[in-house]
Amino acid sequence: SSDVCSSDLAVNSEATVIAPLSTDRLAQRGAIAALDPWSTTALGDAIITMLDRLEPESGRQALIVFSDGADRYSRATPAQVIERARRSRALVYPIVLGRERTPLLENVAANTGGRWFLLRDAKALEPTLSAIARELRDQYLLGYAPRRPIVPGSEEWRSIRVVMKGAT
């Protein structure tokens, strides 16, 4: 919808915001069209940068990451990227154009409630983006308040299981 804000981040050896958070779709498209796709990649650093930028924003948050899946120059380790993603409110949807699975991006998606996609052909991009948009429209948010609070700094992780009655 037109009231959804988005921002674009370009990645090479550093992550650079190329379009601020905005509802201006024309500016967003222009920023993406101006990108040069041949460069180095600090993918993990870019994910952390974008999650940090989203943190103070209100409302639902989703991050769609387009990549070949290769991370060549990140300062952050995969464990640091996954931990930062786990603490985020944003759902992360990595879309990898290539032929190889990307464990880092798979883990980031799984730890945020998003889903990752491996596309072998760019023609699958439009249906993939439509599927993500549908998924975001049809989601519900469930809250969980533990009986025993998590001790700050303990890095404790709790799993919950949700079962829907009458679901087909």
C-alpha cells in the first residue's frame, strides 16, 4: 500500500543508505536503478545496519534483502548477525539470486520469523515479492510474557509452541 514506508540500502565494502525511509516509491525505484551491482559485499554488516536503522521506527517492520548470498567483507561474524537479527522486531526476508544455499541468510530469516528464498532465475522475483506481500498482509502478532523474566545479559532463549485448533 502507499502508506508503507521503505528505505534502500546499498552494500559494497560498507553499507550506505541510498534512499531514506519514505513512502515515495518513485525515489525508491530511482535509487535502486542507479546501483552498480559489481562490487564487494559486506552483507552481514548491511543487515545489522538496516536493523539498527529500523529499531526506533514504530509499526510493523520487514526487511527484504536482495543478494547473491556471498558475504566477502563483513566485520561482523555470522553469529553476531544472527544475534542482532534475533533481537530485532523486523521480519527478515532474504532473496538470494543464485544456485547455492546461504546458511547465514537462512538462519537470519528463521530467527526473525521471516522466510528466505533461493531463486535460480530473476523471472521468479516478481512472484516471490508478491508472496512476501501476501504473507505480510495475512500475519497475526502473538505476544508472550514469560512467568519468570529473562535475566538481562544471560542470553537465555525460550521456545514456544503455538497450536491452532480447527486449522486445516
